[in-house]
Amino acid sequence: ILSVAALLAFNLCGPAGFAGSSGLRLGHLRGRQGGRMEATRQAGGWDDKTVLILGGGVIGVSISYHLAERGVKTTVVDRAGIASCASGKAGGFLARNWNTGTPTDELSQKSFDMHEEVAKKLSLSSYRRLKCQSVAVDGTGAKPAGAKLKNLEWTDLGVRGSRLMGDESTIAQVHPKELCDAMWSHSEQQGSKFIKGVVETLCYEEGDSGRHIVGVVVDGHKIAADVVILSMGPWGEVLQQAVPACGMLGVKYHSVLMRSGRVLNEAVFFSGLGDPEVYPRNDGNHYVTGFPDPPRVVKEIPGEVEVREEMCSRLVKTMQQVSSEMADAEVTTKQSCYLPFTRDSVPCMGKAPKHDNVYVATGHGCWGILLSLASGKAISELIVDGKTTSISLDPFDPKRFG
């Protein structure tokens, strides 16, 4: 992990202008026009380029990972650390075909398949397949007749009915923090760096009418950049410098981890009692979430998001109403995070309009972990090759925001 001060010591940035590993300063960059990225691609010359990824969540880390697979080193900048917010506190629930008929259908299926491949490559212990049930409950706490419980693993109180939402062929899970840490470790091994700091503003080339970014200001210091990727989740102020109409919203979720004494193998989406969701993990923890706040412009600081005790208590009490197994379960973790949404609830991915070296990847909502791998791969293709081949990004083009 490098601080901005350390970068100054290595002459990667300076108060009088920009200095990157290529030795270019701001004055030398003036007047150079549109063919910069194409020349880089044709020459295959990424060794002397500074690729800045703003945001250390699962999307930014996935982009870094897939660029590392192509031999491109990156510098990830984040105020709080790798996977410090939603990407480290999400449930990691993966469903292959739940987005049928939506803009993310193809992206979901591609990314679901990639999760198994990446889990094997990176030896992720938390990845597994499991079943998922939808269970209707009435909150009475009564134990119904056996027929209603026949196909349920652990839900046994107040059950009115259930249906299978998916089996091991279409449902999986991974611990998102393990996934992010493993991808980042791979990136670091290929030469990528992490800077802990606050991204304050984007810096444009003089006289370029906002087309070309030459760097960013982090903690008051200018850091040079040849390519900038904006993936800062619900914190959208910097993004709006490049795409003003792409205002970001955050939906705050609380979650608790409970341990009941055995590993469960059935995720449950409840209907009733506020519709909570439970994703059991293979380490014996059961991830419980629900009761989201309304969407809002996020003002809380990354890494310092408030955890409200009453919301966590509500989640625990609800579990005790639907499962006798949860009555004495130990609560091991209480946490909260914001899921990032665009104004139209469709991810924003691609080259920033009217820019030649700025890319956007954000707004994946409640499916961020699922969609992360195919998203990262596609953005890496767009940067290195100038086009995507693994999947089309047309449904997510930032141009829709003007």
C-alpha cells in the first residue's frame, strides 16, 4: 500500500505538475490530440502507462485483475481500502438466470460461469453451489404440518408455503471479501499498486475542452494518469465531473451473521415479515439481510457507515420467528453498506462521453458481486483492444446520460 507521500518520494507526482513513470509533465502533454490510446494499443506499450482505477470495490478490483491478465499494471485508489464497503460486506449470492428479460441477462449468465472458473484458479474456499427457496411466512411462530416443511432444510416456523427458486445448476455463492482479496493479490503480483487516499477531483489537459484527463488529485496531490477508470460505487461526485447527468444513489442495507451450529445449504428469500433474505455460508455463518433504506445521495464516509442497532435486532428477531434453529444462534457480526444504483437502475459501463481516456464502471446495484467478473473483463478489453469481444456493453453505455 502506497501513500501519496510515498508516491511523491518516487517522483510519480509533484505539486508543480504531473510526473508519471514515463517522465512526462503537464507541459509536454499539451497539444497532443485524439490518437493517444490507439497508438498505445498498436504499440502494445502499457509498461510506461499509468492506469488509475478510482474505487477499490469488487468492480474496480475485477478490472484490475483482468487488466493484469493482459499484462497491464494498475494503480487502485480508495479512501478506505480494498473491498472496505459493500464489496466486503455483501452476501455474495449468485444466480445465473434471475435477470432474464433485463439488460443484464447476458452479463449475468456470462459472469455466473466465470465465478466458478475464477474460484478454481484462485483457490477460493468460500465458493460453492447451493439451493434457494422462496418461503412464505406469517409470523405466528407456529410449527405447521409436516407437508409444508417437506422440502425445507431449516425454515420451520410460521411457514405457509414454499417454492424452489433454483438448485445447484443455477445458484452459487462466494464470500465477496475473499474474492476481492484474491483478485487483488493476483494484481499485486503482476505489479499493481494500491493508494489509500481521498480522490478529490479530475484534472483535464489544458485547452482540451474536457476530452483528455491527465491525472487526479488525491489528498491534495496531483497524480498523473494515462487512463482513468471511475468505479467509486454510490459516491458519485467525481464521476459527475466526467458524466454530469449520471447521478448515483445508494441503498443502505443492514446485515448480520448468525451461527446456529451447523453448515446450511439452502438460501431463503422470505415473503412476509418484511421479506428478509438468508444466504448460509460454508463456514457455518448465516448471512441475514433485508429492510433496505430508501435510495439516497450518499453523504456517509466510505468505511465509516453507521450501523443501526435497531435494524440488526430486527433481523435477528425475524430469524427467530421463522426458524427454531435460529432461536439460540450466536450473532457474530453486525454491519451495513450502500449498494450503488444509477438513476435508471442499469449499470453504467463504457467510455465516458466526449472523453478519450476515461472509462466508467458503476451502478451494479444488488448484483454487484455476480456481475463483477464479466464487467471487469469487458472493461479490460475495451481499454486494451478498443472494443469488447466477451460481451456487449451497449446496454450500459454512459452515453445514455448525455
